[in-house]
Amino acid sequence: MTDHDIGVFGATSFVGNHLLRLLTNQNLNVIAYSRRDVINLPALNGVTWKHIEGNTKTHLSTPSSFDSIPLIKKIQSIPFWISVAPIWTLPDHFDFLRIHGIKRIVALSSTSRFAKVDSSNPFEKDVARRLTEGEVELQIWANSNNIQWIILRPTLIYGNGLDRNISSIASFIRKFGFFPLFGDAAGLRQPVHAEDVASACITTLLQAEISNQAYNISGGEALPYRDMVKRIFTSLGLTPRLVNIPLWFFQFSISFLHIFPRFRHLTTAMAERMNQDLYFDHSDAKRDFGYSPRPFDPMG
């Protein structure tokens, strides 16, 4: 446990919502940074909201230049940080973190850096590239500045109806009463609840003996894509209606669905991955910090 304030990037994300609640439940003081107008953000006991720009680089040429910043000693010391914002945005805040005396950071990445690296969709390949580069930049910067780092890579995050994965499937089912599957849709999935992700962030931040490690944090249950969709039907109180269709028809359906903003992120590559095993072992996380995620519960 730490007596210091904890800085949080990405506090308004759906993982961030759980993170703030769990931190304050442990009587930890949180400095939550957001690019939004903080006046309109919810007041929470133990949470101080602060506005931050999208890029806080000071363009200092050398690490020693920090010593010459006027009033540097009057800047609030925040040695411990959790970032649940996209990891590729962190380099824009490296100077900001150093000015605040960072000593340790937990940053959220994603197993998509592995799963989407060979995607047929250029946007998804770019996401994998940005995740990988974000991880590398963080490690190089932290190691060169004697800052402890932990990188957590969750699998398919869901929870509270705010995600763009499980909730999108549920939304499709509600609208159309069925769900399209490509091929056998037997690829394994490990949905992980946002609260379990947030809890892992806090545990690794406060466990001092863990440092300079990256962990996959998958869900507590691996199930075929088809069975995952069936469980979503059941959670909605509906009888599963699964329609196996050829890829060309799926492509046509995706084009139609892109008319609706809710479904514009759907791609043909997602359909292709229905038959790919996206299984990521989390035994290292279980061994090192007792990670024990819940089974998949769409209503959780």
C-alpha cells in the first residue's frame, strides 16, 4: 500500500470507471487526468480531476534540463501511475510524467498486438503496430530513466455494456434476432471483464516486487466463438439463432451495417478471425500476482 497519490490516464474509459472505484474503495487518493472538460466529470470521493492536453511534451533536449525548469520543486509529486489510455499515447506525456516525479507505472496494452499483426484489414494491422511501438517506447524510456514499468495485455474486454466487443454482438442480436457466423466459428476466445482488468492494474502497481514485466491477462474461461455468441443470446433471454453464411455475404452485410454508426468498426477481418484461436495463457500473471479472472458472464 502507498501513501502517495496515484495518477491515472484514461480515467473516463470504461476500464477507468472500474479503476477509480476500486482505487477509492482502498482509500487511495487519485489524480485523474482527462482531455474532457473536468467541470462536467462526476465528483467522486478521493478523486481529483485535472484537465490534460493530448500532447504534453516540453521538448526538453536532455534529461538534465528538467533541473532548470522554474518552480519544478513546487509541482505535485505523483510517483505512481496507471494508464488505461491507448499505450501509444504515452510517449506524448513522458516529460509530463518525469516532471511529476514518476517512479512506477502500469500501462494497459492489448493482446491485439499479436492477434492483429497479420490481419487483412489495414486499420487493424496499424493498431497492432501502434501497440507494439507503444510498448517498446515505454520500456526504453522507463529503463533509461530508472522507472519501474508493468505492461498488461488484456484479451477481449467487456462489461457494463460500454465495450465495443461483446456489447456490439448483443446489439446486433437485439436488432436482428440472429447472429451471422463465418465457417464453424470455432476459434477460441477469452473475454475478460473490465473490473478484472482494473483490479490487475492496481495489484501490479502496489506489488513492489514485480517490475519491468509484461503480462497477458486473459479471461477466466476459453470458449469457441460460437459458444460465446450462444451465451450472449442466453444472457438476453433469447434462444440462440446462429446463421452460417459465406464470407462474400458477410462482406455484403458489413457494408450494409456500416450505415449505422454503432457497427462501423466491424470488418471482414473480424469474420475471418472467428475461426482463429486467440488463446493467451495468463499463468505468469497467476503465478506472480495471483491473477484469477472470472468466467465469461455477459451480464456481469
